Amino acid sequence: MGRFSFTVEGVDGVDPDEIARESVTEDPLFEPKVVEILRDYLQPDSSTSLIQATHSLVKLLPEPPEPRGWTNELSSLFVFGILAPFAAEGLEETPIPECAQHWVNVNAFYALLEQLGGGNMEHFCLWTMREAFRTSSPSSLGEAVFSCHIANAAQWIIHSGQALFHIVRFPEKTSDTPGAEQLDLDNWRLWKNGFKEAGKMEHGIKDESKQLAVKAADLMDVLERTML
């Protein structure tokens, strides 16, 4: 499979001097460096691991003026708004396997950023969990799509379960919209039950996603017992 190609507005094709003038950090090449790290990691044949890419991004960040003081800068970086729809290409009723795995990798990447304190990524978690457990029934989605949704959701628990449960224990509003979903104990337990049900399914889910569901549910149980 060839390399994925995508263009980042405001970086690709823009004069370096203009990027330097508009840079939000002391490093005038901060934005191009971020894009290149992500572009390399997201290639199907990339030798860069998830952890290597994440640490490379975090190392680029300026020293925070206060705890988590720079996280809004990273989480608001427009490139994340481009990666999500790009990664979702092919996730229709019959997703292309390579694209499905790419989308799982993106969720794992976001989740690890959340665990490392490199960005406020809870909205991505809520959207992913909603797709897995609230949007449609497994039978209406089909095995390939449902399996991908479960695998996506599991990445958040496996890679950032501890950070997420800390938010559950000490909640902050994740949206100012009345009635919007929040990262709270009710949703946490709804997701945990959803993973448990997926882990018990005999049909309609791929084995790898089923194993991830069991792993996520077990980890959620452990986090509840030890952190509540």
C-alpha cells in the first residue's frame, strides 16, 4: 500500500517566513515539525512507534508556565481536526482493513497523549465511546464496523484509563452545551458494561476486538476498585 498523502492548511505550501511570523511558540518551525512527526507516524509502513511519536511531540512543547499550562496549545492545534476525518476514510459499511487499523492507531495516539498530559483529548474519547455504545446496535453495523468501533474505544481505556478515571473521580465539565455527555461514573460504567457484553459475543465481532473488549473491561474494574 502506498503512502498516505494529506495537506495541512497553514503549513504545507506556506512560505517558511510567514509560518515563523505566525508561530504560537518561540520555535518558528514548531507547526511544521509537528506535522512531519504525525505524517511519518501515520504511514502504513512507518517504523516509528506510537510511543516514539508521542514523546517526539511532547518534547517539542515549551516549558509550561503552570501545571498543564501548555496543553490547550497542543489540543487546539488545528492538525487534530484534520487527522480525524482523514483517518475515517473507508470506515463505511465495508471498511478497508488498512484504513480501519489506521483509525485505531489514531485513537491510541490521542489516548496516549491524554495519559501523558499532552492534551485535553476527552472530547475524542466521548465521541469514540458514543460510536461504540450508543449510536447503533451491533447487528445493524455489521461485524467489520462494530469490531472497529470496539477496538477504537478500547484504546482509550488501555492507553489512558488511569487519566480518564481521574477525571471521573474529580469531574470537570467537558462541554458547556446543556445535556452534553460528560466523563462521569455513569458513562464509565455504561462503557464497562458495553465492553463486557462485546467480550461475550459469539458472533458479529472479530476475535481481536473481542479480546480488546475483555482487556478494557477488566482494566476498568481494576481502576474502579483501586481508585474509588
